[in-house]
Amino acid sequence: MEQQTTQPSSPPPIQVVESVVIRFCGDSGDGMQLTGTEFTRASALALNDLATLPDFPAEIRAPAGTLFGVSGYQINFGSQDIYTPGDQPDVLVAMNPAAFKVNLPDLVPGGILIVNTGAFTAKNLELAGYPHNPLDEESLGQRYRLVKIDISKLTALALEDSGLGTKDAGRCKNFWALGLMFWMYQRETERELRSIQEKFAKKPELADANIRAFKAGYSYGENTEMFGQTFHVRPAKIAPGLYRNVTGNSATALGVVCAGQLANLPVFFGGYPITPASDILHELSNYLNYNVTTFQAEDEIAGVGSAIGASYSGSLGVTATSGPGISLKQEAIGLAVMLELPLVIINVQRGGPSTGLPTKTEQADLLQALYGRHGECPVPVLAAMTPSDCFHTVIEAARIATKYMTPVFMLSDGYLANGSEPWRVPEMSSLPKFPAAFRTDPDGYMVYGRDPETLARAWVRPGTPGLEHRIGGIEKHQQTGNISYDADNHHQMVKTRAAKVAGIAREAGELITCGPPEGDLLVVGWGSTYGAITQAVHTMQKEGRKVSSVHLRWLNPLNPRLGPYLKGFKRILVPEMNNGQLVRILRSEFLVDAEGLNKIQGKPFKVSELCHAIAERAPKVQN
Amino acid sequence: MEQQTTQPSSPPPIQVVESVVIRFCGDSGDGMQLTGTEFTRASALALNDLATLPDFPAEIRAPAGTLFGVSGYQINFGSQDIYTPGDQPDVLVAMNPAAFKVNLPDLVPGGILIVNTGAFTAKNLELAGYPHNPLDEESLGQRYRLVKIDISKLTALALEDSGLGTKDAGRCKNFWALGLMFWMYQRETERELRSIQEKFAKKPELADANIRAFKAGYSYGENTEMFGQTFHVRPAKIAPGLYRNVTGNSATALGVVCAGQLANLPVFFGGYPITPASDILHELSNYLNYNVTTFQAEDEIAGVGSAIGASYSGSLGVTATSGPGISLKQEAIGLAVMLELPLVIINVQRGGPSTGLPTKTEQADLLQALYGRHGECPVPVLAAMTPSDCFHTVIEAARIATKYMTPVFMLSDGYLANGSEPWRVPEMSSLPKFPAAFRTDPDGYMVYGRDPETLARAWVRPGTPGLEHRIGGIEKHQQTGNISYDADNHHQMVKTRAAKVAGIAREAGELITCGPPEGDLLVVGWGSTYGAITQAVHTMQKEGRKVSSVHLRWLNPLNPRLGPYLKGFKRILVPEMNNGQLVRILRSEFLVDAEGLNKIQGKPFKVSELCHAIAERAPKVQN
Amino acid sequence: MSTTDNSTPLVKPALSRKDFVSNQEPRWCPGCGDYSILAQVQKVMPDFGIPREKIVFVSGIGCSSRFPYYMNTYGFHTIHGRAPTIATGIKVSRPDLTVWMATGDGDSLAIGGNHLIHILRRNVGIKIILFNNRIYGLTKGQYSPTSELGKKTKSTPGGSLDHPFSTLSVVIGAEGTFVARSIDTELQHLQAMLKRAGDHKGTALLEVYQNCPVFNDDAFVYITEKTNKADRVLYLEHGKPLVFGKDKNKGIRIGKNFTPEVVEVGEGPGQVPLSEIAVHDETVENPSYAFMLSRMEWPEFPVPIGVLRNVIRPAYEELVAAQKERMVATRGQGNVDKLLRSGETWVIEPEN
Amino acid sequence: MSTTDNSTPLVKPALSRKDFVSNQEPRWCPGCGDYSILAQVQKVMPDFGIPREKIVFVSGIGCSSRFPYYMNTYGFHTIHGRAPTIATGIKVSRPDLTVWMATGDGDSLAIGGNHLIHILRRNVGIKIILFNNRIYGLTKGQYSPTSELGKKTKSTPGGSLDHPFSTLSVVIGAEGTFVARSIDTELQHLQAMLKRAGDHKGTALLEVYQNCPVFNDDAFVYITEKTNKADRVLYLEHGKPLVFGKDKNKGIRIGKNFTPEVVEVGEGPGQVPLSEIAVHDETVENPSYAFMLSRMEWPEFPVPIGVLRNVIRPAYEELVAAQKERMVATRGQGNVDKLLRSGETWVIEPEN
Ligand SMILES: Cc1ncc(C[n+]2csc(CCOP(=O)(O)OP(=O)(O)O)c2C)c(N)n1
Ligand SMILES: Cc1ncc(C[n+]2csc(CCOP(=O)(O)OP(=O)(O)O)c2C)c(N)n1
Ligand code: SF4
Ligand code: SF4
Ligand SMILES: [Mg+2]
Ligand SMILES: [Mg+2]
């Protein structure tokens, strides 16, 4: 918590802080995800900038009280630009011993630690593997600003005459905690009360109970004056406009809908559920009235196959999955490369290899996107940088796919998928249209004739008279598209397919950079590390270090401006949530001694980790 | 035909030549493959060194007389080391107009052109797209040593009273041509006659007819004294021992059988037919009495899945396929990586992408072998250099798989698979054994405990009391193997899996080089380009160019001696039958400006193409 | 441009067989049964009255899957086993197209088995011609999931050990709504079955016994040979009793526990009156009857040829279209600007 | 070491339920039907008298596929849908092992459908427990291939459009030799079925209706609820007539064209005498009868529970072993040196 008191001499009742990181944690059944999202909304409405990180177990409902059943939700909100959900919580709300045990190590020293003592029962302590109650340790209060509250009991008291059973009443304690946090950060409560009403509209007795709990928590803060103070985070300076929160998966789904409209194409989404990509399917299934068809196939191969069939027939074919699904889809993607049909392939990367860490984030499928198919089988690859950027990235993927008649990979990851941020909602009219052009003229039609600039072949919808033709996965004659086993023809077709994808470099636009175009160190990133890298580079620049960063939205082809740009720096550092993938490409492509910084923990980089690595490589410069 | 007449002044009846390239070509139904293999055998028995290249259409039996139904078989035999099937035939035997049309461009200027005029009928000419009979062109006889023979008719005549129908008699003309070539190269006929007897044992009338045709062809040469001379290729200086011909697929199958014996393990082969890998399944299915089980699965995934199941239970699990099959198997291979179970994966590469050129050769699946799976999923990769080397390579793959508890890729290709060469058959007793060790001691057993040197975990056969344990594809605790979502544990496990594979570098042995360790140019090759590169480098060295070559048997990890070795050369050239794959790895790994030489034509490099590329880069040095 | 321009004739001239012949020369082996199937398909195509451009032939990989190249319609040669997935994408996104699928016993029942059973249960409007030659042709002769037990092939020199599928049992077990069988050499019958399949809404599966003279010659000679045919083939006709034999004197009676039995038909001793013989009904809702037919195999039974099952269930693409329409009807045609602004939003005013 | 050492007892102490409980705590949701299935499996395991180390539990991916972790035997949690392939590799290479497989309706009938039908036709000796909760549990609630039409789930907010499979129809269509069904809450019955499945040679498939309280609660309450159970469930017992109902006064008669019908049993008017009621026979060779049972679904019919089909066909691993033995018998145990030297060879003599 970077704090700055308004009147340093006498402690005021309201302390102004620049940004705060709060983590709510408890049992899977404790409703921590709900608590987190409600608090997020309130912070957004208070015009703070923010970023969030939900973290829940792979188990659907792990047994209550166990360590592996702990669920958490972290939010970083502030009056400056917020790039990440924060390295370490300033405030930890722990609802039971297991959550306490798992999360305490992350709390910043001196941070606020709010504990629900009511859950520290003998049984829960045992489940968490505590021989003694850790709250009894004296040092705890010395290391943190410890606030012990029997939230369970206080909630029960508040609901005494609500008519609710103990079990149901117990479930309201997350709203009690939420109420307390609303008081601490002086959040507007009216809207929250309405929201609870709406959420539990079908069970008014629960709505009522949760409201009571919420109010009780709020009053508790007010009446006990816990810290003798509350905190205020000023509104951030944010571009004017209409805002909402989006997660990466939501933004992706919305982007797919928009892409269809911008391309003037029906959307066909073929997929098979898999964590953390399933929500894209779920959301799109709600948008059928937007000229969208969703198809839950029998497996990933059928998912991509159906999308290819739809693309062939004149739809925007889209498929989304995670690593294991990509491994299965590669043969069919290769077919689409050979057929030169548009296709958008979304990979919401998760921890691997194999089943790996299905609910955790990682960036380890980059090389697979580039090289995972047999034969020479180039596919353009784009990566999203932030949750809301998923929207723009998937639209860009669709634009390239239809313009160049090629499958396109759009890489997202578990962190983007579930993380959320405020998003200034664009007007459709502000987004450039890219209406698909179908060939209808039989005159001089060559199935593999090409646009001289883009090298794209023409898209023909079956149903068009006079253009009947046959295509398939066997190598084809470079004009007629008929089967050809000719040696030179094959060589040229391989070269042409490569040239077509390489030519997409002209679409890459400006480099996304932070800092001057020369210095001691350049940090090169891609994907979801954008926020953490940017924040770290800012911080280090402020310390007077000659560090800049460049962020790659295009992984294949690379932005043609990148090569020259790299030359301006003495060292190059490539942080990735993998064991070193982009770094290999940069080394091979530009023969630069780029160095990897690799974190393979199923978790995003902390800003501090990056700052540390930068500090080691870029000295403070005295002017 | 590099020829050297023994007595330059007066032309002798027998001309001694150092090496000859002959190509037999005709319709798919003309029996060219049989003719080729018979001639190959006779040449081997004449103690020539040799290499062969069969080339047949993707269609099972394309309609007679069509261009796409042409089938060819090329053999290069000589009295010196023969590394390739030869760039251009010195002798072309064309059995019909379509074969004539497709193959003539390859014939060396001034080469011997033997044509079966009997097949140049109006219908066949039309099928081949000839408006006029090309044999009527005068220039033909000026450009080549043209020998027109109505083989069809002569064969018919020879079989006049054989009682065979015209159709069956017509089928014997390939033996007529074979007879002629036996005469031209003075091959021993006795064994051939026996071989025909054996081959047609069940149809004695056919055996008889073929023998007659064969003899008639031989006599024709003798009686007409076609060139006034015959040719002699002296025996090559070949290491003493017992020899046979093997194709790459045969050698692979034999290698798998031997590997099982050397490892003291039953072999389980799970596969699904695919060109050009199917013969490995076919051959192994004949070796069930060698403690081998073959399982033709419902698809490639089931093929590799069953092999993994067998490995888990204590067999040597093996699977073989080609590109499309690898694309499908990747998810399961990733599981095997996670489980750390031995598995041999054979990829007989063919032309891609997608269905591509199924019967042609290519080397375009290297990057897929390295990076084709989701997540950080390292697998060792080995490539065979020659048909017979497939034997040793697959044994090495099995040794590494069992020693390090890991899946191993063995890369072969269509050229190796179907090409053949004489092979000095090893004694089993001369091959080092590597008996598999199964853990049986429950004391202190940790499912993911590791050998400190190899980092291999212990292999436990189900059925072993006290060692019951559970494994799966989810990330696991680095000792117990239990499911673990722990961040640091995941990081360390990714690093450990990578370190284990990297550590296999210690097995790489000496570099395979040709030439001094420094010079103007180093040619780096892998896989089936070995022969062509070696021959080209030899040739260019003789011209006084400072060129050497190094051939990589290990693609992952790379041989640790490679990096230092590269430093000795001014330029590095990497010829590959793909669009540049190894070259990327070398550039990224060693930051050297290695340059690709890429041929993507479904055909091996010609020696001359390589010589040309070398000459451009390494000047002739005057001493 | 006048909208009442009369220069374009409104009625296109009827198509003929030749209109469906593409410019690619078939590359099958001489004598392959695929030629006959191709010819019959080209023959019946004009009867549907559907313009060429509205027809798509989709296939997997195999000899039989080369089929689309030879049809002068839209054609799509996909990858091994995946034709049903691609065909589903085509039909669901474009219900106006008539989609046929050509596939082999390996393509559809080995690698593609899963997609086959799922397209059947969904009842996507695809007309599937399954070329069953009981062998892998294109890869040069390995046994397939329909190869008989003990078959010696390249991959089973000692004889195959895998109990074969009965194609139509799998199809019926997977909820197939139109299930039929014919033979490459039975030209009239094959044409009739193709017509029936083409007319079906939902997935129509027509298994065609196809001879592969190169790798599995005479695989079906046991029923196609003239002298035996009448005794070994049961021609199914809706509403007619299940009788067969040269003199139509043998019939199928249903015995205990649903077990069919072959009986002699007649009024004499040891004979069974025609009234006890099962009467063929393609339309029985409950698939158990059709399943029973699918189990009949010579020598125990005659082999049924014809339409085993033909019931009506909404085609998948119709359900998809209707659901979309329902959503449009209840929610209105989607307005993306509204969608983007759905849920909780807030406005940051420009500072002035 | 003496070979007659008596210190090791020859007979191991019999195992108990607890011996099969692993040290891993189940991570299913409270109230999940998987707990009951696990408990019943652990309960019956000792009855087979097979030592723990000889047993392998294999699974795919899904809630149900976590099963192996909780069994104190060898266990293998594979990848989604592929358990049958890996189980096949285990059993064929090691027929001495007892291999069980745990799988979900998505794992086995969506992504894994092809492997399931192939393991069944081959009759590999695997005992498959198919946890059918008619939903994808682990991915948090999408419809599965067994979900009823119109089901509203996360991926089908407007109701699903895919006609479901009847699991056991697919299984019988794919040549299954042992086909049974039970329910998670029917503890005795489930135990009995597990025993039966465990005793079968070849592939045994036991479908267990399993409640997923989180995403598809009470999916089977229409047959499990006490008041209705007797009228809605048909308990199959070999040799007993197909009667059901509280008073056992309803029965199944086989009507025209193999169509079963529910009748009232009795001698009164409008009633059907017991003699006309079908008598259950698991062992009918022809699967048409079992198929007919697999089609019975409430409300038209009671839902059959028990063993639908149980016939004997050689297990695949036995055929494989026998073929190998035959080859060894005819050719002798292979000598690799000879093999390498087979075919045409020649000798290059050392020059001296
Ligand atoms: C992924 C993949 N696996 C294997 C193959 C090789 N392959 C091509 S066709 C075929 C089977 C052909 O049999 P079938 O479907 O019965 O067709 P037929 O040739 O008999 O008409 C196989 C195994 C392939 N092309 N792709
Ligand atoms: C290749 C792959 N695709 C998708 C998934 C995601 N996934 C895991 S389990 C599952 C379905 C689970 O349903 P079911 O088999 O019925 O098991 P249940 O959880 O209901 O017991 C899916 C789609 C995966 N792990 N791997
Ligand atoms: S191999 Fe058989 S199925 Fe294939 S084209 Fe030839 S005859 Fe026909
Ligand atoms: S989600 Fe359903 S099936 Fe999965 S563990 Fe929870 S209750 Fe059981
Ligand atoms: Mg076939
Ligand atoms: Mg389920």
C-alpha cells in the first residue's frame, strides 16, 4: 500500500492512499469469488483503475476446510494507472484457517490482516494441519496489523431473527466481510444493496439476509472504529467514456461477435469444453441472435472440423480451446492451411505439459502455435496483452484470417481469461469494417489463383453457380488447385504459403514500446506479461535506469520494425511464463544474445520480480 | 557414368566403369519395382556398393498408360563408396510413352536410352499427351545413345509357344528388359533364374515364361552386340562380412526386434497404417515369435495410447507413423513425458503439410518433434542417416528411452524407408545390451524419486507388491508424485524434465564429420541427406575447396561438441529437405549466421546441387 | 437493370448424368467397385432436381474418399476420419446446401468412428455413402474394422483377431434414422437406395458392399454370385414379408427372446404359414427391429439388402436454425453496441 | 538360501475393504454420487481374492476419472477419452493383471467414443465402470452425449438440441459382451453388478447412474425416488419374467416387429397371462434382445437395471497370446541372429 497521509502531523480519520491490493480468501464454499467481484464493481464505480486475479482450485467443490479447497480473489485498485493485480496484498481477509495458512506468506509486512476467528475451530485447524491455533502466536500481531473478528458469530447474530437456518445464515458471512471492506474504503453502498436484491431476486429471504449481513459488517467498522481511520483512493485519471468490467474470456466472446459483424459474416463457433476456455463457448451460446451459431462438438477435432466446414461454406469459423485441445486440433489446422481457408483458433493457455495445471496460467504454447503441425505449415500468431485487449486481438485475428485466407492463432491465457479490468467500451461505428468478399465471377476463376498483394486465393461460397470446384489436403497445382505431385510445384507452393504469412508483416503497425529507443536494457514481452513489464519498466525508469520495453502483439510474422529496434540496446531480456520460447525466436531471427527470464509457476510475474531482474542488468545512471 | 577405359587406344569389348546409375521406368503395372530390386540384388552379389530410390505413384493402380501412373526405380552401383542413388540416370529404360515423357528430362546428356517401341501405340501416345511419336524426332538420337527395341513384340515372340495368353505374356516384358541389363553389366544369371523359380513357385507356367523372357533379353544383347561392348563395374572395397540389402523400414523393424532383446523386454508395437510407415507394422507382425506384440489400433491416438499402456506395464512400447499421425499423437506423447515412461516414436516423414505428398520424402517434421506439444514438453530426438542406419538409430532410441525414462523420437523419412543399401549384418553378441531394471524394493520408494545422474525415475511394473502407486497427467509432487498445484514445485518439475533431456547430451559421442575441423565452409546436415552431403563434400574437397561437413544424429539435445566445432568455419550451410528447420535451431542455440539450403520437392538432394552450393561458398584454394 | 428482365430463362434445362462428371480422371484400379458406385451416383443425381452448385460432396481419406474429385459439384476431400465433422459444419451453417459424404470402412469405422456415431445421433442432414470393402485400400491392404475374423492381411499374417463391427448395428446403436445397404454390382438396387438416401431428412447412411479387386477380391462373392444370390440375399421391401430364396419359400420368423430364425414358408408339415413370417416395416419407431435385421449374416441368415430403418426425427440443422430464430424472436436481432454496453457500466465524464 | 524356507506364510491374509483405501483424500463435492461408487468398489474388491498389486485402475479425465487416486492399487489417470487405449495396452501386454477402468459419460461417449466402441468389439478384458451423470462435471456443467434433449446448461442456455445416446444401445451396437446398469444409491445392487462385471472375461461395461448434486442434481430422481421406484425400475434377473411394479403386476410383452410393450399381468380381462411375458435371458447370443432392453426408458417403459447381456466370446488378450504361441510353436522361439541373416545374403571375404 503506497500511502501518503494528507496531514502528516495529526492522523486524520480518512487516509488517502494511491493504490491498495486486497485479497479475499476462504473456503471454496465461502463465496470469495462473489465477494471479490462485488468489491471490484464498487471500486470501478468509484472510478479507480484496477486489475483483478481470481485464483480457485481445480476441484469443483473440494471438501470444506481443506488446504486444496482454498479459493482467493485479489484486486489492485488505485488512483494511477494499474497494470497488474498487485504483487502482494496490503490487506488480507482470511475466512478460515486453511485460507489463512495458504495466503499469509503473501501478505506485505505490516499489512492489515483480518481473520474470521469463528472459523478457527478444532476441526478446521486440524484440516489445515495446525497443531495449535496460529492466531495465538504473539508475533503475528507484531508482524501485521491483526484484526481478529468472529465474523461467523456476528453474522449469525445479525440474522438471529431472520428465520434462516444456521447453515444458510452461515453462508452470509462473506457479505458481512464485504460490508466491512465497503466501510474501510468508503464505498458507496446503495448500488450494492440493489445488486444483492437483484442477485437473489428469486430467494428474497436470502437477499434480505445478505443485506443484513452486509450492513452489519459496515456498521461494525463504523461503530468499532477498527483502525481509527478509513482509507480513500482517489479516482484515477481515466479517459472519458462509458466503462464496464470485462474478463479476457468475455472480451474474447464479444470480440468474436463484433468480428462477425465487421466482416459481415455469420459466425460459426465449434468447440469442446476445456478449462480455462469454456466460458467463451458459454458466452457465445447466449448470443445466437447476433448471427452466431455455437456447436458443442464431441471432441476438439470435431470442434475445429466443424469450424473449417463452416468457413468453407462462407462463415467466420472460430474455435477456442486450451493446450491439450490444440495438440488434438493440429492435423485439422494443417488442412485449413493447405486449403487456405479463414479460421480463428483461440488458445487460452494453461499450465502444462499434459493435463498439467488446468486452472493456472502459462505461456508455454507459443512454439507449438508456430511449429506444432507436420510439414511446412505456417500460421500467423497474435497474442492479447490484457483482458480487454482480447477483444481487439480476436477481431484482428478475424480480419487477417479473412483478408489472407488463412487460419490465425490468437493466444490468450488463464490469467487474462479470468482476470478483469475496466474497459472503455468502443462504439461499433468506430471499429473499421472488413467485409468479406466472395468471388462469384466464373470468368477466369483459378482455384488457387492469388491476389498479387496479399497472395490470398479467392473465397468461393458453395452455392455459387459456375464455380464448382474440388479441394483437399493433398498438394495442389498452384493455379488450378488440382492434385499435383509435381516436384517444382510443391517447392513453390511451400514457398508461397510461407510468403503469404510472411507478408502479413505489413499489418503489424507501430511497435508497442515504453521508453526511449536506446539504452542499457530492452525488455521484450508478449501476451499477458504486458501489465507487469510495463509497471516494472516505469518504476525502474523512475529510478534512473536506462531500460525500455517492447511488447509483441504479433508473434508470427514478427513486426518488421523489431529487428532494427533491438539494435539500440546493450542487453535484451525476455520475461516469459515458460522455459524460454520467444527468446529462441529472437535469437534465431536476429542473432542477438537475448536472455530469458522464466517463471513457470502457473502465476503471473510480480512487478518486484521484474524490477529486480531489470536492476541487475541496467545500472542506475547518475546524471 | 564416370567411366575409365582400360586401354584408351583400342575400344575393348568390356568397358570398365566406376559407377553407373540406371533407372527403370514404366507403367505401375509394368513391374518396374520388381525389375529394380532384382537388378539391385544381382549388383550386390557382384559386390558393388549401391543405393536405390524407388518412386511410385500415390494411386494403388493408376489407370494404365497415364502420366500419373508412372513408376520408377533407380539404382546407383559402383566400385567406390556409393552414398546416394545418383543424381541423373546414365541409363534409362523406358517401357512406355508416359514413362518416357516423365523421365527423359533426367537422363544425363549422351546417356543410354532404351525404349520399348512396342508400347508407343496411338492410344498410349495420346494418354501421355503426345500429338506425335517423340521417337521420330531426329534430335533424340543425337542427344542420347538411343536404343529402340520392340520389347513387347520380342517378349511375345519368345513366349509364342508357352501357352500363355497375350495378356500374361505381355506382363513378362520387364524380365526381358532385366535380361538385357544383365547382359549389359555382365551379371551372373544363375541365381536370378533360381530366384524367378522361387518367386513364381506357385505358378510354374509364369516362372517358365519369365525365365524365357529373361533369357531372350540376355541373348538379344549378346547376339545383336548392341553397343559392341558391355560394361564392367569392379567390386567395391567393402569391409569383409556377411551382407544383405535392407530398406530403411526393414532395418527399423529389425532394430525394434533387437532393441527388445537387448533391453530384455517384450516389445509392444501399437500403430495405425500410414504411408510410408506401414511396412514397419507389417514386418513386425511377422516377428511375433521374437517376443513382439503388434496391435493395429483404430487410429493413431489408440496406437500410441496402447504403447504407453504397455510401457507402463513393463514392455518396450513403440509406435510408428508419419506426419499426420504425429500431429494426432502429440497429446498422448505429452502424457508420456509427464509420466516419464519409456516410449519409442518413429516418424517416417513424408511430404506435407496436411495430406501433402504421401509417397514422397521430406524432412519437415523436425520442429514439430521438438515443439509440437502444448506446455514445456521436451523429448529427445534422433535421426537416421541411411537405410541401414535406421537399425542402429532405433536401438539407440530404445536405449535412451529406457535409461532415461522418456519418450524418444526417431526420425526417418520416405527416402530412407523405401530406399535400400547393402548392409553388413551385425552379430547380436556385438551389440551392447542394456537390460531394463525394474524397481522391486518398496523401501523408500518415491514415485518421482530420481537417479542422481540420469534424473530418471524408477520403472515399476504393476504386479510388484508394495509399490502400488498412482500416476497421471496432472503436475505432480517432485518426490511423492502426488497431484501438486504448488507453484514452486511446478517450476522445478519443468526445469527437471528439461534438465533430464538436456543431460542426454552425454550420450551423443563423437561428432560425425567429414574433413578437417576448420575451413571456409561447414555443411551441417541431419537425416537422410547424409549420403548426398558426404559425396558432395568429398567431391568438392578433391577440387581443393576448404569444406567439411558434420552430420547430426542427435537433434535434441544437440551434441555438446557441435558448438565449438562450428567456430572453426567461416560460413555454415545447412541443407535440408524443408524450408529451414535445423538452421533455426543452430542460429538460436549458437548465434551463428548459418544459412539454409532448402529443397522442398519431395525428392532427395542431388549431389550436383550440393556441389554447386558449396562451390559458391568455398573458393578453390591454390596451394 | 430491370427486375423483370426476361432474357434469363427462369427454368434451367434439366441436368443429365454427364453434367455430374468432372474433368478429373478417376484414379482407381481397374475393376474397382468404386467405379460403379460413382456411375450410379452420377446417374441418379439429376433426379433430385438440385442444381450442381447447391451440392457438396465431402470425404475423408481412402480410395473411396477420392470420390469428390470426380463429381462436377462442390467437393471437399478432407482428412482421415474427419469428414463428418466438416460436413456438419457445412450443413449446420448452410442448410440450403445438399451435402453428401463418401467414406470407407476404415475412414468411418476406424479413425472416424466417433464422428460417425455423433453425426448419426444428432441427425445432421448428410447423406453418407459408406464404401465397405472390408479392407484398407489406399494403404495397400490392411484389415479394417469390418474385416472378418481370421483375415490374413499385410498387418495380420497370422490372421486378424479383432471381432468385426456390423456396420449397421453400430449405426442403429448410434440412433441412425435412415439405415440402408446395397451392393456395388446391383446397379438398379443401388440407384434406388441412393435415391432413397438422398430424399431423407437427417442423416442417411447407405452402406455399399464394394469389391476391391486388388486387396480383397471377391469379398462379397458369397452373396453376389448368381447361383447363390437368391438364397443368400434378403431384399427388404416395406410392407412385404421377409421371404427369400429362388422360390421365395424361405422366411424369417421371430422366435423367443427376439431371436430371428429362418423357416420354410408354406402350409405343409414342418413349414410355417406366411402369416407367421415377419412383415418388413422400415418405419418402426423402436429401432430394435431394425437392429435385429442388422445382425443377420450369412451363413446363419440371408444378408438383408435395402432400407432397414427409415424414421423421421428433426434434422439437427433445422433445430439449430429454429433455436436461433426463437432467440431472435424473443430478444430481437442483436445490437452489438447494446451488447457491449450490457451489464454494469459507468461513465467517466470529460474533465472540463 | 533354502528353497523350503517356511518362514514366509504361503497364504496371505485376506484383504479387507480398508486395504483398498489409498492415502489420498477424495476431492469430490459433498454429496457426489462418486463417493458411493468408490465405497462399493472398495467393498467388493476383497471378494475377488486378487492381491492389490495385481490390480490396475485406469481412467480418463473428469470428476469420475479421479477414481484411481483413491484406490490403493496401481492407478493410472490418463488423458481425456483415451483410457481404453491405454488399458488395452496394459491388458494385452500383461494379461496377468486385473484392469478396471473408470470413466464419465463425456470421457467415454464424447471424446472417447471411438475407443470405447473398439475396445468393446475387440472384447479386451477390461472392467469398465461408466459414471453416467448426464453432464460434464469437471468442466463445470455443460451437457453431455447422454443429456436429455432440451437440457439447459452453460453451453446450451436455450436448451440442448442433440438427441442423446442410450449408452447401452451404443455398447450393444458395438458388440459388447457384458452389459449392465446400476445406480449409485442402490448399494446392494451396485455391489452385485460390480462383482458380476469383475467376474466377466472380456470387456465388461457397467453403466452407473450417478448423481451430480452440483450441476445436474436429481437427474435420476425420476427412478430413484422411493414412491415411484417400483413402477419405474425393471430389475432384470436371469430366468425371471420381465415384471415390475409394487405388486409385480406389470410386465413386458414383445409385440409386432420386435416392439416391446408394457402390459398388465394377470388372468383377468385386458390382462396378459404371465406365460406371455418375456423371460429374461442374459445369455442370448443374438444381441437383439439385449438391444431391445437397452431402448426401454421411462415414461414409456420402466428402466431396466441389472445385467442386460452376458455372453462369452474369447477375450482379445487371450487371442493375442494364443497367436503368439502358435507362431512360436510353428517357427520356434525367434533367433535374432538368424532373422538378421534371413533373405538373400552374401559374404565379402577378407582380402589377404
Ligand atoms: C491421420 C491419418 N492416418 C492414416 C492415414 C493413412 N490412411 C489413408 S486411407 C486409410 C484407410 C483406408 O481405408 P478405407 O477407409 O476403408 O478406404 P478404402 O481405401 O478402402 O476405400 C489410411 C489408414 C492418413 N492418411 N491419415
Ligand atoms: C483434450 C481435453 N479436452 C477437454 C478437456 C476438458 N474436460 C475435462 S473432463 C471433461 C468432461 C467431463 O465429463 P465426464 O466425462 O462426464 O466426467 P464427470 O466430470 O461428469 O465425471 C472435459 C470436457 C480435457 N481435460 N482434455
Ligand atoms: S486398392 Fe481396392 S479399393 Fe482402392 S482403388 Fe484399388 S481396387 Fe479400388
Ligand atoms: S461436479 Fe458433480 S460429478 Fe463432479 S465432483 Fe462435484 S458433484 Fe461430483
Ligand atoms: Mg476400405
Ligand atoms: Mg459426466
